[in-house]
Amino acid sequence: MKNICYLVAGCLIIFLPFSTPAFQLQEGQDCITCHTLKKKEARDIIERVAPGYKVVDIKSSPVKGAWQIDVQKGEKHGAVHLDFSKKYLVAFQPVPQKVAFSKIPLGDAIIVGNATAKKKLIVFTDPDCPYCKELHKVINQILAKRDDLVFYLILNPLPVHPEAYKKSQTILCTKSLAILDDAFSGKGVPEPTCSADAVERNKTLSKTLNFNSTPTIVRQDGVVLSGFLPEGEFLNWIDKK
């Protein structure tokens, strides 16, 4: 059987031509303890779908039911996510390594953190994206400890999340941080009360920058990070450690 690949909202979803029986979890059981992925097995999978990339690390994915496989090829770094059944491999499209930070318009951004902070980051995000939800939690955790950072959130709802468009529209209509937090925590939000012009401008901007997946973060020096990092690693990246 041949591999079948679909490009969905900036993510390459690869259906692998073999199957492993799924494991039925007991309530409260930690998924990662019930499944194993050896490094050799991960290397074999990556070699088939991305020749030349080496496996750097294997860890639990931020989304339940999957591993995160960190990969590297020369100066290129990335991550793919393999579900516990070992049938589905999700790899985000590459994004530009660097962009002109000062040329990204921020008129439609939601400002989170100290607006006068000198250290600035731009986050292209989607309220229904699982990795974006995790990143939003991390951002709030960081801002509870540091006042030298400001995040400019540019809402870019992906087509794969049909309800995210109206949620983004409502957030941009109100500019409410409470509604922003509600949306990212999975709570209901009011219907939008303004046009969708700001959402459309954000989507056009994302397309212009070739940012086809979320989250995508731009540091003030223009370096781009695609995907989610835990708090410690994210702070190291922010502080260039």
C-alpha cells in the first residue's frame, strides 16, 4: 500500500501503510505509560517520509494520544507528531526562518502583557488549535512572572477549525482579554457585533508571510518559531539562550 498524504490547513497528515492495534485506556491512566516508541522505530518512520532528517528527541506531545518527534537536518529544526496507533504522522509545513518584524502590521493584534515592554513577540494563533491553547496557557504563566514581555496576538483561524472564525471575529470586535481567555479555554463566547474585516486582514497577512500553520511566533529579531514549546524551552527561545 502506498502512503496517502493530505495537506490540511498547513499540516501534512500522512497515513502510514501499517497499523498497530490501539490501546484502550483506563480512566485516569497516563497514555504515555501504555505505549512505547523506540528511537530506531522513530528513525525508520522519519526516514521514509523525510529522508535526511535525524531524530533528536522523542517526548509526549502537547495533544493527548501522540508522541512529539523532534527532528533536525543541518540548520533546519522541526517536530512531527505520531499518534499512539502509529497510523498518523502530522508534520507542519516549514515556515520562513526569518522575517522583518518591524514590517508586520499590528493594528489588528490583541495586546497581551505589558504594552510598554521592550521585549516584543508576535504570535499567529487560532482559538481552536490544540497547540495554540497550550501556548496560550504558557503565555499567561510567563506573564504572571515577568513584566518585561508583551505578546501581540494575531488571530488566524484555520479552515480546519470552522468555529474559530466567529470566535476570532468576536475577540477582535471586543478586544476583550476576558473573552480571549474564554475562547482559548474552550468556553463559549458571544456572537460577533462587527464586520469580519480584521479577521480577513489577519488571514491575508498570514498568507503573505507564508504562515500556514498555528501557532507561529516571531521574535523581535525576526526569527520564526513554528509550533508549541513548554514554558522553560519557550523562555530560552525568547531570551535567545
